[in-house]
Amino acid sequence: GAVVSQHPSRVICKSGTSVKIECRSLDFQATTMFWYRQFPKKSLMLMATSNEGSKATYEQGVEKDKFLINHASLTLSTLTVTSAHPEDSSFYICSARKPQGGIATNEKLFFGSGTQLSVL
Amino acid sequence: LAKTTQPISMDSYEGQEVNITCSHNNIATNDYITWYQQFPSQGPRFIIQGYKTKVTNEVASLFIPADRKSSTLSLPRVSLSDTAVYYCLVGALSGGYNKLIFGAGTRLAVHP
């Protein structure tokens, strides 16, 4: 399967600081990447859709000024949690859409390993 | 986007076959059915994807009836390492569809 690398895997920061999380597709070009958030024992919640070269599309209730997304290249998307607060502590997961090519095939979504953010 | 319904949890024993059923009554013509596995503190891992009938790969089988309103993930001879959360997703990433929404998932616990 395709490889999506997410870094860092864990970050602890002080309240008020900003944290950047990187998501890279290592062996394919991803025109679209997605960012999810997950609380303990809960399902993944889609935060935003990141399209290369254009502004991200945020889901309802997600603050775009709080969670800055940049998708500057076909292999890299970043999520920056600005002025982080304890309530932003969560597990953040990125995913990349891998084109399958061919006819009548659905594209697949591959996920990074996640980033555990803890804001003190 | 089609909503999915799965059992919240299931228990099994090593060596048994496990079948997890997902209901998706509002599935659209262009939608595919995809199953993911997630371990604690890890990102979901792709298991299998199908559109209709039966799909089999090295780890699982996916059964989809003709009306496509449900699907069943079959895990043959589970082991302790199959303990995880399994998500059924319905949607399409090609064409005009651009996102998949996760449901609650099924927590599978495999016991010795």
C-alpha cells in the first residue's frame, strides 16, 4: 500500500504556542489530503480538506484561523494549530487520496500514523 | 453522503471467523464501500474495498448483496492482534466526491 508519513508523532507544548504538523505522501502525488481529529475512544472527525494549490475547505464548526492548513506541493500538507490551548489537545491524523488511474476504479485513502498533541 | 451503522462492539476468540456487518441504506450509485482497521494511537489502515458482490484479499473478504444496502467484512481465523476498531465507510473519492466520513466503528476484542 501507499505510504503517508506524518510528523511529529507526539508533541507537548505550552498554552499559547503554535504547533505545525506535517503530512507527506512518500510514493505518490496527492492532490487532495484530509485532516482528521480524534478524541479518546471516539471516531475520527473530519476537520478539513486540503487541495494542492488552493485554500482548504473546512468542515462546519472548525475554525480556519485556529487550524491553518497549507498544501503547497503534491506531496506535502501541513496543519498548524495556532495559539494552542488545552482544549486543542487531541490526536490529529492526516490522510492522502491516492489516484488509482484506470477506468471505473475508486481512489483510496491512506492515512498517516497520527500526531498526539498535548497542550499544557 | 451515506450514513453507516455498525455494531458498537464485538467479542471473539482466537481462530474463529468474525463477520462485521455494516448498514448503509442510503448508498449512492457512485459510492464504494471501504473498510479500515485502527489500533490505538495509530492512523487507520486500509483493509478492503468493494462495489458489489464479493471481494477477497489476503487479509479479509467483503460481501455486498445485490441491493448494496449493507456489507459484511469477514476476518478468517482471527488472532489477538486483530483486536482493533473497524470502520465501514461509504462514499466515493473519484469524480465530484471528495471526502469520506467515519462512523462510530466496531470495537473488536479477540480473546485467547
